[in-house]
Amino acid sequence: MGFRGLTQYVSLSAAADIEVRQTLAPYNIMKYPSERRLRLSQTDSIYNMQTEYLPNVISVFNQYRTLAKRTIFQLDEADFFYKPDSESNSVAIIMRHMAGNMVSRWTDFLTTDGEKENRNRDLEFEQGDINMHELINYWEHGWQVFMNTLQSLNPDDLQKTIYIRKEPHSVMEAINRQLAHYSYHTGQIVFLAKHIKNADWKNLSIPKGKSQDFNNEKIEK
């Protein structure tokens, strides 16, 4: 449902609750257990959405991390630094940018602005003299910082307010923002790698012309 949908749901539920209270006030309906059970059920539904959100979103982030890793494993060192043209980014640049973003956004996530003063974002988009091993180490460090923080959160944190460039976000909004950001760049990495490897590319999803075979295999299981 996302943060805004959840907020609208809570707001509508609160408005409806006020209307019901005003209508039924003369009858003192709150003393009846069935009405209290209904209110508790609504509260539990909202809490369940919050408790289910974090495991789900962690799983999705891990899927994108695995997709990127399986892509990177197919590349030779020179492939990391290939740029299709002067305005495009290489796989190395995208990886360095993602890692820089992760370290900045998720270090002291709940207590400091997500755009850290010591981050040099412009430098992330320069090829530089970093080698493949340094790049992969930095990439893994970024993911480690990110996932450690994400896994440390609990449902009560989701409605807290954090700041990115002094702009307020709920924790849930900030997570969704990064989900869109990281999936976007992961797609770029896959696209570039597939272009580079061409006929040597090993499919990471259903191969062309094999959708029906895949579906049949799933059904048979």
C-alpha cells in the first residue's frame, strides 16, 4: 500500500470512527465488547501491515542485490569501465554511486540527515583510478551498511521522521525512495552488462522464446 496509502487509510478510518462515535454517543455503545473488538481489529490490521512490510521489502532488496551480483560475476575487469558514449555511465560508476548513496543514506539513518557532509556525490560519477577489486569491496561495504541498518528497524520506526537534504520523510517513504533508486540503477547495470557480453551473456531470467516451457515446468512442480 505504501506510506501515503497507509496514511490515507488511517485518516479515513479515524474520520469514520469519529462519525460513528458522534452518531452512537447517546446510546453509550462503547460499553459493548463487540464495538471494542471492531476497533481492536482495525488497529491490528494496520499493525500487521507494518510488521509485514519490513520482511517483504528486505526480501525485495535482496533480490536486486542478487541480480546485480549475478550480473557482475559475468564481467571481465575491462567491462566494468566500458562506457557506450561520453554521456553514459559505466558499470563501475553506477556501482560507486550506489555504494556512496548507501553509506550516506543509511549511516546513522534515524538520527542524521541522509546527505552526509563528507559525501562527494559528483566524484561518484567520475571514472577515477579505482580498480575492480577496490570497487567490489566498496560496493559490498555499501550494501553491508544499508542492510545492517534496514534489518535493525522495527515496525514502530516506520512512521518516524528522517531527513534527506533537510527534506522530511517518514522512514517508510525513505525506504520506498531507495527501493525505486536501487532497482533503477540495478536495471542499468544489467542492461549494460548484457550489451557488453552480447552472445556470451548468460540469462538471469526466462530466456527469449522459453516462457511457455518455464510456465509448464512451474505447473508440473
